[in-house]
Amino acid sequence: MDNHKIPRSHGYGVRLDPESRRYRVRNEITGEWLCEASGEPVSFTFFEDAYDAWRVFEVHKRPGER
């Protein structure tokens, strides 16, 4: 994704885009954003939905996981 398209977001993995008040999902290992087929970042209204998508999108062991 081009730098000008990256939402100004806060957080790790699941990020809140304060301008749209939506959550975005980013793979922190590769820096890749979860995008629609059109190339636009996927947005989520609820944190839980974004978190579930992030867990599938960024697959790696997290602290406490086996």
C-alpha cells in the first residue's frame, strides 16, 4: 500500500483509524495491511471482529500461546 493510503492509526496489529472511527488490520511482521480485492484496507466497526481477522492474517505464536 502506498504511504499516502496508510491510515493514521494507533495500536498494534488492530489499529483504530481515528478519522473514520473504524478498525484496520495490519500484519506487524510484514507491514502488510489486510485489504479488499480492490486494494482498499478492510475496515471493521467492532474491535472483536478486527481482532479475529488479525489473528488469522498475522499467524505467529504470541506470548502465552503454544
